[in-house]
Amino acid sequence: MRPTVYDIAAAAGVSLATVDRVLNRRPGVRLVTREKVEAAIRDIGYIRDVAAANLAKGRVYPLVFILPTGDNSFMHGLYGEVRQAMARSTFDRTEIRIVEVPAFDAPALVAALDALQGLDLAGVALVATDAPEVRAAVDRLVTAGIPVVTLVSDLTGSTRHHYAGVDNIGAGRTAARLLGRFLGGCKGDLTILAGSMLVRDHRERLEGFSSVMAAEFPQLRLLPVLEGRDDPEIANRLISEALSGSNSIIGIYSLGAGNRGLLKALKDTGQGRELTVVVHELTEHTRAALQDGTIDAVLNQDAGHEVRSAIRVMKATADGQDVIAGQERIRLDIFLKDNLP
């Protein structure tokens, strides 16, 4: 039978009210009495059920998600998952607010983070632009006692509490192995489409991709990275120009989220060409492209899992509880035409 607060009170020879003050770190308890209660807690092996205590007190967790605006399907899906979490707010005892900032805009992200200073928040989750000024703004929130979780893209060297996203170096390596194996021993050029090298997830995917290609598929030459800012129109233009200007391109790796523009360019410019294409994120557009053979594989991260993980971590951190690492690991899914969910 698990020890209770009544057992602590009996072991320490104090009232339940005194035990409650010690457990909740409230004033009004003499040092000698506090030490006696804490010794009793250790001796009887009491483990506090913080979730139950907060439920009994009716605690609500105010959370903020800072998300980038833009016209890409993955971010639309991420917004949708946060809104679903908002719909569950009564059950989860959360109050969730979304703050929008322009994609890849470090000053706007810093302004949004600094605007949260002084607010009574249980946590902040953000899709990070990896810049020194963003890192400093995150560190200021952490210093102020607000738990911070990076979502989808991490933030180098910051004091953020947790990253909710896939292993992006591993994702890039996986993409390289898929492309290299699909292409067999063919020799030619590969075009890489990114959103922006300002975000860590895109840089890490490129790092992993490049390392495997150099080591295991040296017959495939990587062309300079095209940065489409995850904008369908920019991505369409960049890929169309690349395909029109070269007949040696035999493969494409889209490591960002500008896939609608990529797919339009493939249909308009790549007709009749033997192209092997690997992209990120399973959306209605990439699903259809897999099914009709326009692309060959999709590497996917579960946005819903990332949002739910961020919420669990922020709540646990606000309560001073440990995070269950295995529960919060975001897996990378590989989808072909044959195994679509």
C-alpha cells in the first residue's frame, strides 16, 4: 500500500496542514519542522502524485505555441494539431494560445518570445529559427522560470528544456540511402530543395544527406542547395529552372516543406524524364504523388505526436517532474506507395 500524507503526518508528529505546506513549498513552517517532515517523506518512501494533486486543486496550465505563418501543408497540419489540443483543453487542463510569426524571421520570433516575459505561463513551444538572438530570447524565458520546448526544429546551444521532433541528421542519412539505392549505379546530379538554411532541421538533414552520399554514392554529384523558403511558388520556380537548365539531374531530395511547388514543377517540366524523388512530410499532395509515381518515398514526422509530446513535457517541467524519454521519442516513418496508412 502506498504511503499517504496521513502517514507522513504520523511519522513526523505534525498536522496535515503542516505536511501540505511543506509539500507545496509554502511559508509558515519552521526549519526544524520542515526538516522533520522531509525526513519522514524519505523514510517512508512517499512519492507524490503531482497530477492528482493538481487535479484536486483544479490547476490549469497556460501554454503558448509560437508557429510560423506560410503556405505549406506540413505547417497547416501542425496548426491543426495544436487546434485539436485546444479542443481537448478542458480534459487536459490546459489553456493554449497560438502566436503567429513570419517563417524564418528571427527578429519577429524574438519579439514574440520577449512579449511573453512576465506572464504566468506553464510553458512555451516554438518552431525555432536557429539564430543567436533567438537563442538569447529563449534563454531569457528559461531564466524567468518558464519551460521552453522547441518543436520540429531545434535551437543550437540554448537552455531550452526539450526538443520535440525527429533526429534530422538521421532523416537526411535515410534519404540519401534511399535515393542512392533507388538510383543503383547510375551517375548524375542531384538537386536539393530546402526551405532555409536558417533552421537547424534543414541544416541537419543536409548534413546527414551529404555525408552518406560522399561516403557511399560518390557517383552522384550534389548541386548547390536551392532555398525555396517552403513557399510553393518559389519552389516551383527554382525546380523548374533547375530542370530546364540541366539534363544531368537524375534525382531530387526535398528536405523542407515546399512540396506543392516541387510537384507542380515535376509535372510541368519533368514530364518524360527519369527522376527519382524523395521528400519529407506525408500530406494530401505527397500522398497523391506517391500513388501516381511522381515521387518515390516520403519521410514523415507525426505532427500530432510532436504537439502532444510538447504539451506533456511543458506540464511535467512546470511541475518539476522528470520526462519519460521513451514516450517522447518522435519516430521517423518511411512511406512508399505500397505502405501508405
